[in-house]
Amino acid sequence: MDTAGRHAATPRGARVLLLDDDESVLRSVARLLRSAGHTVEPFSSPREFLRRAPAEEAGCAVIDLSMPE
């Protein structure tokens, strides 16, 4: 959120980390983000995300909070 309490927009062309265990959701959201001009790094496993994501800079992360793992 910015100082006025509004959600800050992710800059066009941002690198977005995407984590979801549902492959169809992962593909759909990745397609939507790419069509908006973003670079998407998809992850279907929380372990893979935790292993790789912290070492890589990103503009934002979209994470499924109700994964079984």
C-alpha cells in the first residue's frame, strides 16, 4: 500500500512470481499476467518456490494460500 492507503500498482513489465498447485489456475493466471506485459516465473510446489524465489528479485508474488503442502 502507498502512503495514502491505496494499493500500489505493479509496474508494467514487472517480474511476477506465481505459486499455485492447480496447474489450470497456474496456466490461466500466468497467461493473464503475460498478456498485461509482465514476466512470470510459475511454481507449482511451495518447496521449489522457497528454494528458488528468495534468491531472485521480483516486483510481486501471487501465492495460493490454501495449498495442501
